[in-house]
Amino acid sequence: MHSKRAKIQISGIIIALLLIVGTLLFVVKLPTQNAQAANVAGSYKWKQLKIGGGGWITGIVAQPTTPGLIYGRADVGGLYRWDQKTQTWTQLLTTSSVPKPNPSDYDVESVAVSKTNNKLVYAAVGITYNFATDTPAGRILKSTDQGRTWTDNGQRWKISGNSDNRQESERLAIDPHNENVVYFGSRNMGLWRTTDGGKTWSQIASNQVPVVYKQGDNAPAGIKFVVFDPTSGTTNGKTNIIYAGVAGSGIYKSKDGGNTWSNIYPTTSDIEAADVGGDGNAYFSITNGHLQRYTPSSNTWKDVSPSGNPNYLTVSVDPFNPKRIIVGTSPVSGGHLWRTTNGGTSWDAIDSALTSAGIPWVTNSDEHNWLSVGNIIFDPQVRDRLWFGQGVGVWRADGLSSSKITWNFVSQGIEEMVSTDLVAPPGGKPVNTNWDRQGFYHTNPDQYPQKELMNDKFSSGWTLDYSGKNPQFLVATISDHRFLNPDYSGYSTDGGKTWVPFKAPGTANDRFAGNIAVSATNTNNIVWLPTYGRSPYVSTDRGASWHELTSFKGVTGLHPQYYLSQLKLLASDKVDGTFYIYSSTGTFYRSSNNGQTWEKAPNTPVGGSDGWVFSQIHAVPGHAGSVWSSTAQGGLSYTENKGNTWTKISAVQESHSFGFGAPLPGSSYPTVYANAKINNQWGIWRSSNKGATWDLVSTAPLGIYDNVNVVNGDMNVPGRVYIGFSGNGFVYGDAPVTTGKK
């Protein structure tokens, strides 16, 4: 139930393939234009488009002396702190808090808090695409004010917060008796330590704690965790006993404050998770079904595994009772959570129930069938309370004595959906698609939605379109990206409130993901451009049957991979029944007979070398034959005659996502919104005069500096723009509208 790897796969292959892609495109007209316009960023008011949760909280830690001081780390969505008063989470990684912010900061690999200083937090952030060749770029951030601001000492590691082996226990650990001593277990660079509060870090000698890395392993586990035994006393102000779990090598122990180390449990298996109780007993989960209890006073081991033979992915010892331990594995539902009250002599299987009063779509989903594990911890201040970092957010349970516990979804403030598309058609409400949970219809952008689009299944929504003359008619591609099937693509006749699956759905062998478009004049007429470079398909009966357009066989530059969700290579004219397809290798196609036959337009927009990742075409609402194109380094271009000629917007140096919103007062042309580089400034820009001048709307809405996947306006609210991120859901911005420039 976790698959947030979009950023890895997209960014990881860009550099390798840039030189392959040709830039064969050209344009007829290149008028002189300028970007001089107002900076309206200060007038915009931004809010989250509420969805709630949506992504994997891979780790959760509690500061042991302060009630309710909980931190949750996400694989693509950053780092959150629980607010006890408001019962909501706060994003801690923003442009105002982080030095030299980089979108990879939102891939958080580990977090650590201090027992002696409740203000102190460390976070290991970053992503590594190729462990063999990438330069270390991940960093360890330090905060002395509970994450309100951060510092960076400049040292770098190969960190990968959105790769395999990112959940379970923490790689970062602060000495419970000395806040200046911090350890970090890296994936392929060994065990590191600072003794001066993060000013400098040095590696523990590899003959003490080894570096285990197989060349070619692109998600090495390395040192999975570091844990202290607070009961072991101190030497020279440092906690005596420390454990480090080294995947494929064993469990290493220091009993002299980290000066020397020895392998106390040699194994070639993976080491999953660990915790130490108040009685000094340590519990370690080993791959292939072993939960081992280690007693340091006697240097003895005992297998205390519950019945069965799963891999226990989370281990937590009750701080109020060291004999009570919780272990679990994925899926937690179905009795895959166990409890002991006697230190592992016997175990009870615990069943789970779910409630989510504040975010209703969650309990209307199929999450109850799975519940993937980030980790589960006991609350150090509230007896009988558990916190659960999970695949769609955070859960909390109270009252742990019965055979069935109720998990309450407490994820207000967390927005971790990976966005793929959004439309806000004339006369309609915003509808979005995203990874993992299909998408949502938003009756009110400030309220959490009731349910997913098509059904309750774990699937991703890839793209949306609406009919230009019947904007209540929508189409969407939705499918399970883990197995490619089943497919839940379909249509809506009521603006996205309810959906009907196509009678002939897509399959992994032909129609899967990619882009979809519906005719402006005939809602039975739908064109589907699947991913994997396959030919388009056309339907004239609302998806009851499909006809493959074999004339596209051999055409290059069509949609190459499902995870390239920024690609929008298919569009429907919003006035007449024309369809358009753009090949990112340099051809613009059009069809004027319901998509049955296609011709190459005489000209095509200027291309860019990474247009194969970011190219988009969108038809202009209310303007027949008008299509805009975004091609990364090629910037923005538009045609008003279906591709006969193109006008390049010379002010736009680069552009990724873009879309249209309602005209501003005084303008008859839809407002263009774009994630673009203008005057050497990347940001969200808008133009109300067909690209002649541009207003800067924001450089980082709500301080979020994540990669932008989606930009679109609202055809009903002048000035409103929606932004979709690659791990922070969606936001929307409103501003007092002024007279548009004609």
C-alpha cells in the first residue's frame, strides 16, 4: 500500500536520457514580447486544497518528556510536528525555515529528538537515484526550536528517503544523556557520529562497524537503525550501550560510549527494527520471522517471536511497562499486530478497527484491508496510547488491553498526495487525480472530501478532461499501477460527483494510464493515448468499445512511462470536435473527424531537450482552434489555427505545467497560469493578455518548495489558481482581481 516512487523514477532517468531526445521542432512566428508586469505575489492568499493525509508516514518519533510533542517523517512529503492544542500537524520544511531549500528535502529518511532538550531535532533528508555514480547530496538538518528553523553544516551523504528500506526504525539517534552526541547510520557510507552538536561528523572505522554495500544495489539498506540503552549508565558523559543494525552483517554493540564495537549477532539477513525497554532488554526484528530479545547483563539471546513467520517491521516497548511490547507487520489489519505483557513469553493477536471522523474519505476507502507499516510507537506521556505512521497518514489508538483496538485517523494538516492532474470546468467544482488514491471531487476546497472518484480501491488517477460544450462531462484514467490492472477508468456526467467505468476498460497490454480527452461536441467520442508509447485508441460509444489507431504505429515521442504524469500530450478542442496529439520528438497531429484519422499539422511548437518529461498541450476554453504548448526549455507557444502557425512567447524562458482559468476583469481571454521561468525567475506566473505580459503569482505557495506537477486555473473564479506538488498535495490561491490587460 505504498508506492511513492514517482520522483525517483522521473528525476533519476532525466540526466541519462537527455542526450537521446532530439529537438526537431520549429515555429513560424516569433514576435517581440516582454515580461514586464506587476508582482502580485503579495496579494495572493494560499490554502491547502484539503484532502487529508494521502502519503506514507515512514517514521514517527516522540520527545519523551513533553506531552504531545510528536514528529512524523514522510517519504515524499517532508517532516511534520503534531500540535497538541489544535490537534493538527504542521509542515516544518518551508522556504522560511530551511537554508538553501531543495525539493529533495521532502524525502525524509530519518528524524531524531533529544531526551534532555525538547527543542532539539535532527532530520536526514535527500534522495539518491544511483548509489554507484551519484555525488552525495543528502544532508542532515538541525533545529534548536522544534523545527521552526533549521541549519545545515554543509556535509553530504547518500541519503534516500523515498527508496526501499526507508521505514521501520530510525537511522538517526541522539544520545539520551548528551545532546551533542548524535549517530547516523547511512545506506552505503557506514556509521557516522558527531560529538559537537552537528558541527562536524566523522565515520566510525569500518573495522568497527562495517560498510555493507553491493555494487549496483540502488536501494541499499546499510545501517538500518541506531538505538541507545538509556539504563546502561555513562562514561565520560556518553551513554554506554549503543546498538547499530547492519543489514547483511549483524547487530553491532558498543558498551563504552561508542569507542569500540563488536558484532553480537552475526547474520546475513536484513535487520528490520529495534527498541530498548526500561529494564535494559533490547528487542530486534530479523528478516524471516525472528524477534530476538537480548539481555545485556547476561549477554544472552532468546527468540521471543509470536506465532507464524512474518517479518516484523515494527517493534515498540511500552515506556510504562517494559514487559509490554507491540510488534507488527504489513498488513497490520487481519491480525498482523501482536502484543505481549510478559516480555515475549506469550503473545496475543490484535485486530484493528478504523475511524476517521475528520477526514471521511479514509474510512470510505479500502485502507482497512491492508494498513502498511511505517512504524508504531507508544506515547511516552499517555498510558495505553499508540501512534502509527502508515501508508496514508497517522493513526492513534487508546485503550490497548482488548483483543481489538480502534485506530483514529489523526492526519489533519498532513497533505502528502502526489498530484497528477486537476480540472475546474466552467460551472463545476475542482476535481483532481493523484497517486495511490485515485482522486477527489471537491464540493468545498476547504473541506475534506467524502470519497475517492470511482471506488474505494488502491489505484492511481492519471489524467482528466472535460467536454468543452458539456463541461459536466468528465473522463479520467485510473488504474492500479502496482500490477497495471485492474483498470477503473471511466466517465462522469455530473461534474465528477459520480463515475461510471468504461464497459471496455484498459488493460496492461493496450490501454493503461497516459492521457485521455473527450470531444467538445459529442460526449460519446473519447480518445485515449496510453502510456508505454502505444498507439492512441478512439471510442464513439463512451468506452464500450475501442479502436486502435494503427497509423501511429512506429511514431516516437508518445507517452513513454506511466509515472511521467506531467506529460499531457493529448487534448480536445474546447469548441469544436477536433483532437490534438503532440509528439515530444517534434510533431503536432490533429483530427477533425472524431479521432478516426489524423494529419500532421504544417508546423509545431519549439521543443526542449527534456520535453519528453514535461511537454504539455492544452486547448483554450472558448476559442476554437487555439492550443497552447509547453515544452520545458522550449517555453510556451500557441496556435490559433490548429497548428498551421505557432507563436512563441518570447518572455518565457522555460515552462513545465500550465493551464487556464477564468478571464480577469477587463479581459476576454482566459488567464494563463504556468510554472515557468521568466526574467530568470522560476515561479507560478499568470498572464491575462495572451502572454504579452506576466505577473508573478508566487515562488513557493505556502512556503512549499516541492516540485510542481500540476498548474491550472479555475474557470469559475477569476484569479484562482491550483498548484499540485509531487508530495505535498494541492494548494490553491486567490487574489483580489484587477482589470486584466487586453
